[in-house]
Amino acid sequence: MDEKRLLILGSLEDLLKMTKLAVDRGIYTVVADGNDGIAKQYASKAYTIDLHDTKQLDWIIQKEKIDHVLTSFSDILFEIMVRTCERNHLPCFCPYDSMRFLRDKFLMKKMFSDLGIASAPAQKLSKEGFTEEDIIVPFPCVVKPLDGWGSKGLKIVHSYQELKKHVVESMRLSTSGHDAMLESINMGYELNVMSWIKDGQVFFVEFGDRETSEMTADSLPHQSREVFPTIFYRELEDTVKDYLLRIADYCGIREGPLSMQFFYEDEKITVGEVCGRFFGYGQGIVPVISGLDPNELLLNMIYSPEKNLEELKKTERAFDHCSVIYYILPKPGIIRDVGNVKDFKNSHTVFFRSFVKPGISTKTIPWIVWIYAHFDTREEADAYTKDLYENLFVPDLDGNNLVSINRLVSYGGKRWQVD
């Protein structure tokens, strides 16, 4: 049997498990990245290159006799993977001609319109310029890169003057044409779903409520908690699967990851975005939620596709408990001591990472603490959340609390039901 030879794009911690798993399976695994990430230490061979350098990437594929290219958790790496496979005539789960519908947010809106899927009103802003008369989306609204990544370059603007001030940054962070998009603000409940498409079926990998802090006058709210499964699971399950299958068919995706962010208000779904990858921060809790491993699914897809269906059919059993991710942000300041952070590590926490250290500025850390937790019921999860939000304390030099203010969403008194 010929040796399997895989190229993984990216080397940071989110791709470590994929790298180790591939090597453990006996796959000759090459990792390429401009960063000197930890995944390189476990690869069969590693290259330090700019992943935007197509000549170097193509040279590695030829030199190492690569048969597949893989990545996940990043919009930019997803795009590089699809383009690299197309240039080198390698198989890829997302057809090259369909990638633009998953990366260009304005073309994505067109796809939603073609499929009869509601999305927020929006318009494209060209780098060639625009006037106040050209603006049709009412203020306040959100300006964002046309094909950016994460939430970089997003800004709430209240007037044409503010738009002109902030649109330059959004255009700069657009990876291709340097255009931007203006989109109306949606105030409904926000949800995330990661799914796996397989042979015309949709399987939920995770499906949860994405909760945020209160919105301020000039900035979008920050994410504070994701709860799985969503409190709307049973009433939205069929519709969301239908939407995902329509999108997969439109893009020609027969097997692979497909994730979607959307809003729910007055019994109506408004889709924000869809992407051909797993969400980065949520991947670690997937085995707790559904018993699946995103890395196993991705590797099986290219080398052992028959194994995935067996695992995917087991996922329904996974949504009878409650799992939560917490992202607790800091306020600006200098940390005096670690406070009571460790008091919130208990039998429910399956992953717990504190970022606080005495004497450092909170500008140097992404969060106060990042937690994965598991509960039998949502009521238990809410009780832990209330305690965390009300009592977590990390003092600054004057004894003030550096923990950002979060809110526990009520959902209008709706009860959690997955039976």
C-alpha cells in the first residue's frame, strides 16, 4: 500500500491534535506555517514558510509527494487550502468555484437570497469610493471586511461620518479586494451550529446559544458564554438542518464541515454567516457535547470515509445534557493578584485555563479565564454561571474588580427541553 502523505496548513495549538492524530495513524504528516507553532514538533516534517506564497506551497507538495491538504478552524487557512488543492489537482471537500460563496460576504448574501434563506439587509462598499447618497442600510449598523476572518474589523457606526472614519480599517482587513460590507444590526437571540454533511444528511456536531455582554454605543458585545444544546433545539432542529443542506447542495459539498451563525427572534431565523470549517474556540468541547472529535472527522473524510457515518449516527444521544464554554474578558488595568479564580474549578469543569498573573497588564491576556464545563441540566449550568458572573473577582492595584460585566440571558422564561 502506498504511504499516505498529508500536508497540514497551520501549526498553532488548535492544529496540534490533528497533527498528532495523523502521525499516530501512520500518515506521513508535513506541517507548513509561518509561525513556529507547537504542531511542528510532532510532524514528520515541518516547513516555515509564508502560506500566502503559492510557489513555496506548490514546491512542498511536489517535493513531499502530498496526496491531501487539510486544515480547519480558520477562514484564511480554509481559503488557502481550497486554492492550493485546485492548483495542484488534489481532492478537496469544497469545490473551488463554490469557495467564494463561503468567503465573500456579499456573494454569501446572494446565495442566501437564491435559497430563500433570510439574512440581514446589507450592501457592498467599494474601495473605489462611495457617497452618502449611496448608503441604503439605516444607521446604526455594522461595517465589516467583505472577506475577513474572526470578528476583526467589525465596528458599529451611527452616521456617515463615523462610517468614513472606520471603513478604511474594514477594507484593509479584507483579504482579497479590499472592499467592505455594511449590514444592519440584529437584536435577536444568537446561535451557533457546527455540522457535518455526509451523503445528503446533516449531523449536528454542536448546536448552541451564543451569549454576549450588553452592546455599547460604539462596539459590538463580546462573547461571554456558549451553551449546548441551544434552548431552542427541538423547535429549530429541522429548519436548521434544512438550511444547512440547502447551502451544502448549493456549494457542492458532499461531505465535510459546515458551520452557521444566525439569529432567532419572533419565531424567525435570520442567518448571519456560514463557513466551510469548524469554529476555532468551540472545537475543544465537541467531544464533551456530542462524543465526536472534529479532527477524527476531518482525517476520516480523506482517508477512511466509511468510519464517519458510524460515529455520526451516535450523536443524537449527546444532546440530553448541558455543556458550556465561558470566555471571561478583563477590564483594563494591572493585576494585583489572582483573586478567587481557582475557586471556580470544580467537578463540573472539564477544561480550565486561567490567564491572570500578578503584576501584568490585562492588555497582555485574551481572557481572565477560559472554561469548559459539563452539567446534567441547564438549570445547573445557570446556577454555576450566576455564581461565576456575580462573584469572580480579580483585583487591580486599587482593589477594583478587573472582571468584565457579563449577563445571564433569560430567554423570556423558556425552559430547557431536549426530549
